[in-house]
Amino acid sequence: MSGKRGDEIGVLGRNLNELSERLSTALNELRTANAALRQDIDRERALEQQRITFFSAASHELKTPITVLKGQLSGMLAGVDIYKDRDKYLARSLAVTNRMEGLVQEILTISRMENVHVPLKQEEVDLTQLVEQQVQQAGELAQMREQALHIATAPGVLIKGDPVLLQRAIGNLLSNALLYSPEGETVHVRLTGDRQPELTITNGGIHIPEEALPHLFEAFYRVDASRNRGTGGSGLGLYIVKMVLDRHGADYRMENTPQGVQATVVFPAP
């Protein structure tokens, strides 16, 4: 009745109804904002915990080579019998230093990529050319390990992204495939451009335990710690791949196939 009345009571009723609608809208907007804020807070907490976990693991990774290096140098300075062959142990110390330097560089790369406030370059990238260049650069490693690289690429596959980061990710996938394949095996690289560009890198002669597959892109995860350290790997190669591909909106997976282990990357349609 108040909505139809023209007296003061009718006006008051209409004003109250309008106020109620505005209050209801404001409450709904506030709930939505609060939910978004909670999601942001939860996401930030998860990222902070991830950073703490990462740098704790990084500190642990650096602790071992530093201890080894300190022991070798102290032994040489003290003239301990086994360290009297200084040329031998200086060479070993240099190798340890090189491994530490590589690890620090990887950590710095990850730290830069974690800065989400730095916008990702969105250049047109010739993925065909990029993949072929990375395969060519990996040729020396393949030759050293008496391995073969077989490549099949569709011409002119284009995507949007940062060419430097994409080179790093694809280079890491290739070197990972070569380093963890037995000598004499063949690594197959295939790039297709139908609808969504898809890159597959398959290395033969090896399989990964199924329980390890979900963890391969985690920082410092090693299926076989002793073997990984023997190759000089930092344990961050696939983690960097994950960070680069996540920022490019690509889907990726690692799986066992009858031929061996296959890495698959599906890029967004250009």
C-alpha cells in the first residue's frame, strides 16, 4: 500500500524500500569483496610458505658443497696428508665452486620470475625456429653421450611470449631428456601446430616410477639423488620449466610411454 500512497507515509515507505535495496546491494558487494580478499590472503600465504620452503631447501642444498669446499681448503692449508696433492684438490674445489655458482644463478633466475609485478613480455615468437635452435645447441651434449636427436617440426608455429624464458624452458627439457637417458639412446622432439601448438620430447630406454611423476616439477626433487648430483644438476631445471610455462599459460605433463619418458607442452592458441 505504501508504494502507491502519495502522502508522507507513502514517500517514507518508498524511501525505506529504496534504502533496503541499496543496503542489500552494498552487503552483497561487500561479501564478494571479502571473499576475493580472503582468496588473495590465502594465495599470498601459500606463496609465502612456498618461498620459505624453497629457500630452506636452497640453503640445505648450498650447505653441503660449502662444507666440502671448506674441508678441502682447510686440509690443504693445514698440510693434511691426503690433501698434499694440491693440484688434485684445487681442481675438486673448483668443481664444487662451479656447482655452487650454477645453483646460485638458478636461484636468482627463480627469484626474478617470482616477481609477478614484472610484466611478461608478449612478443610474437617463432616456436619452430626456437625449438630447432635449442636442438642444435643440445647436439654437443648428445654427441658427448653418443645419443641421437631426432626432430620433426611443423613450419611457422607462432606463439606469444618471452623468447628468452621460452628458450630456457625448452633447453632445460632437452638437457633433462639427454642427461637422464642411457648413452646410445635417441631423444625424439616433435612440434605440431594444429589449433594449439604442442611440443613433445621423448627419451628412450628409461622409465620413471609412477609415484615420482607428480613431483618432477617440484624444486630440488630428485628421483635418484646420487645420480642427479653425478650429472651436476641443480635440482631446479624442471622447477624453472614449470615457472616459465605457468606464466605463459601452457599445460604440461611428464609421463611414461612404451618408448620411454615423454614431456608434453601444450601452448595457448595464438
